[in-house]
Amino acid sequence: MAGASSPPPTPKSPKLQPPLLERAKGPSGLDKIVLRDPRGFTAEVRLYGGQVTSWKNEQGDELLFVSSKAVFKSPGAIRGGIPICFPQFGTHGNLEKHGFARNRLWLVDDNPPPLPVNSGIKTYADLILKPSEEDLKIWPHRFEFRLRVALGPKGDLFLTSRIRNTNTDGKPFSFTFAYHTYFSVSDISEVRIEGLETMDYFDNLKGKERFTEQGDALVFESEIDKVYLDTPPKIAIIDHEKKRTFVLRKDGLPDAVVWNPWERRSKTILDFGDEEYKHMLCVEPAAVEKPITLKPGEEWKGRLELSAVPSSYYSGQLDPDKVLHG
């Protein structure tokens, strides 16, 4: 019909962005929080243990190792990801190995104290752990442990721990600590670590005897369980086969633990596959040699930042000096 006009175009629906933060349940029924970055990076943190159990890049590649035999239920710890060792690392006194934080149920922290503003971080989750009456029987100190897990704009993973002494009896307490980080690697024989050269270390396989690292880089041919002391704030883990380098940055954590159980030890660990040692490496920012002491009201902060560079020294695309000192 003359003069008739076409109907107005139907407005396009806005493109929906995936939620940056989602609460879900894993296959075992444990609550988890899924962090998503619009570029496709993801991380998962379980309320059980306050433990990061997944960190993936934009291609969906898993960057952390979790054992195929890991048990996702109380009372044990989850084998892999980033368990939190508090209030002790190792085995001392009456406390269970590596403390109890990694096998307690954490709560979502709805009122966290402010952290320094980082305009690039949009996706994060805040958790909190306080001692139960049962915990106080084995470690008689009141505390508040606040944990923030965040994804940076380039997919970097940030963990910030803040531990405060809330004792009302005026007593200080001391603790040791580690982020027990399990990295996923192609093959342990294709991996090297730079940044720990010339460092002193305690060798747990030799009665905690003290040595000085002699090589220009760490390579792996057998079981290793060492605590490197007073280490630099940046460590590089180079995976030649995957042409990937993990860059580990830490603050408030002077030491670094390096662990791989190798073949014989692997067969004695119930929640660990016999051959899985080939595809994992633990490099753990820690405070082990000198315990941290807090008076009532005092707070300690320890921070870990992980990034994965899609290249390696082997490919000639990455300057080692820039990674370690840039």
C-alpha cells in the first residue's frame, strides 16, 4: 500500500556476559565458588579448605594439578590445587600435618576489610575462617583468617591471606604457613626452576640438614623435598615441552618449598596416582624457617600472584632476566 511504512526493526537483545562469580556444587557435593573473567579465564575455590582447585587460561587449559584420586570430603585434605597450610607447615607437636585450615569449612566473608585498590581486578571472592571450640582444644588461640582469591585482567591468579590475633587473654601466638601450590606440568623431566640459584635450603630427605644450591637452575631426576630460605620475591617455573612459564610472585613469604614425591614415594600416597608425579610440581611460597608471631590485635598479610606466560626459555621467546627481575 502506498505510503505504508515498514515496521520498526526488532531491537537486538543485549549480549549477555557470563556471571563473574557463581556459587555451585562440585560432583562430590562440596560448595565451590567459580570466578570467571570476560576473556575466558576461570578459577574455582572450595569452601572446604578455602582451597583453589582449578585455574584455567582462556583456552580452557588447566594450570593446576589435582590428583585423579583426590578425595573431596571431610576429614582429609584435597590432593592438589592450592591447599593452605596453617597454623603450621609440616609436622610438629599435637597438630595434624600442615595444620587444620585445609580441612575445615570456610564461610563466605560478607564484610571483609578493604584491600588496596587494584582497578584491574574485577572478579574475586572473600572467605573467612575462625576457630571452632574443637580447634581451640588443639591450638588454643583465637584468630580471624581472611582469604581473597582474585582473577586479574590478564588471567593472573591472586591469593591474599590476612591473619589476625583475636585472643582476649593478651597472649601472642606464632605460626608457620604455606600456599601448597601444585602446578600442572607436561613432564617433570622437562621442567626447570630459576630464581633459587645460590639459595640455602633445608633438605627434608636428609634430616633437615642445611645446604647451598649449587646449580644454575633446578632440574628434576629424583624425589625432592626442600625448603629454600630467604628467597627472592619472584620465581620462574619453565615447562619446555608446553612452552609455558609460570611466574610466581610472593610477598610476606620469605621461603619457598619445592616438592615432588617421584616414583617410590608416590606409591605410598593413597590419594595420588602411581605415575602422577610426572605431571606435577609443588613450588610453595611459605614462612617456615622463622615463625610469624602476632600479638593480640596484630595482623599478618601474605600474598601470592601466579601468571602463566605462553612461551618458554626453550623457545627463545622469553628473556629470563625480564621474568625474574622485570
